[in-house]
Amino acid sequence: MSEHEQFADDLALHALNALEGEDRASLEKHLANCTQCRMELEQLRGDGALVALSTIGPEPPLRARQRLLDAVAKEAAASATRTQNARATGQPRSLLWGLLGWTAAVALIVPAAALWKENSALKVSLASASMQAEHNKQELEDLRRIAAPIIAPEGQRFTLVAMKSPAQPQGKAFYLRDHSNLVFVANNMPALPAQKAYELWLIPAQGAPIPAGVFKPDARGSATVVNPPLTAGLEAKGFAITVEDEAGATTPTMPIVMMGTGE
């Protein structure tokens, strides 16, 4: 047996850090002076890494997988022969334990890589769940803002009715002054000419009317205005509706078609 063949069986074990005792010391002494065996050891280590990474990335080259499998088969056969010889001669069973340690090391590579992959997938799932929770939180906050002026005890309520008889159109405004929340709901509103729209006005305790949203009723005459831009803290004496151009106006165009004061 050549010098290289003598250590070939131990190289696979050493690549997996499973070679111990005198065998390891003898191999490392040989590696210090043998470039060919050092290159073979590095190739086996690289092949083992590629096989392990195959569970979390692209398939490794077939050459790498086959090299490692060949080394495994060769070492398993050689170790079995050494174990039988050890039993026949009554030698210690260190070779058997070396084989078991090497086998355990091989068995741990792929499960460890698989666990890493599962951990990465779990992190992605948690990040996605966190984003969804944040989205749901924002939706809930929006719903609370819409409902606040309707359910808050301190919210003001205004009913707007037509200025002419019969008073079929009707609107209700729910206003929370401190938070500038306003929800307006109308029904039975008459259809409008093309390029015209209704405009809601906040009538303050002092000063001129303030624009509070432009809207058009649907085919059933229903319409809503939700949280138009208003200055917080405005005290409302009432609300009114006029007919304006679609873009809205900065001052009401007479006549006022609907008006209501606080209930």
C-alpha cells in the first residue's frame, strides 16, 4: 500500500472532524509534508459543505456529491474491515467508535442545514405577519376615527332638512369638535345637473361658513362625507348645504338648500 493510500481512508473522517487520537495525530503529521493529501482534504471539506447546503439552496455539482459518497462508502468498508480485525485480535474498539462518531457527524450535517432553512422561513413568516398586523391596526384606527363622532357622548349631532316643503331630503352630521372628526350622512337628495355638486358648510359660532366637503348623491339619493379637513377645536353652531360647481367654493352660493342646528 502506498503512503497516500494508507491515509486516504482517514481523510474523509478528518474532513468531518471525526478523526481522533493517534490516527488524527498521524494524519496531521503526514499532511504537514504532503501537498497532494492536503489538496484532497480541502476538496472533501468543500464537497461536504456543498452537500449540506443542498437543502437550503441550489443543488451541488454532481461531482461533489459523488466524491463525498465515494469517500463515505470507501471509509465505511475500510472501517468495517478494521473493526473485524480488531475483534479478531482482541484490540480495543476505538476504530468502531471512530466510525460511529464519523457517521453521527454525517447525519448531523443535513438536519442542521434543514433547521437553518426552517428558521429562515419562520423569520419571513413572522415579518409578513407583523406587516399584516400593522395594516390591520391602521384599518382599526381609521374605523375608530370614523365612528368617534357618532358614538362619543360629547359629539354634536345636527339634522339638516330641506328649506322647502315637503321636507323629504334629510342629512345628519356627527361632529367631534376637539378632534375635528365629522361624519355626514344624507338621503333622498335630489339629483343634480351636470358639473354641479352639493357642498357641506360648517357654520361656526363666529365668522363666515367654512367648507366641509363636496359630495354627489348616488342613484338612490344617498351620500356621505367622512372626516373632511377641518381645524381642530372649531365650535359649530350648525351645518348647511348649497349647490356649487364640482370643484367646490370658498363661500356659499345662495340659496341654502338645507340647514340644521345642534340637537
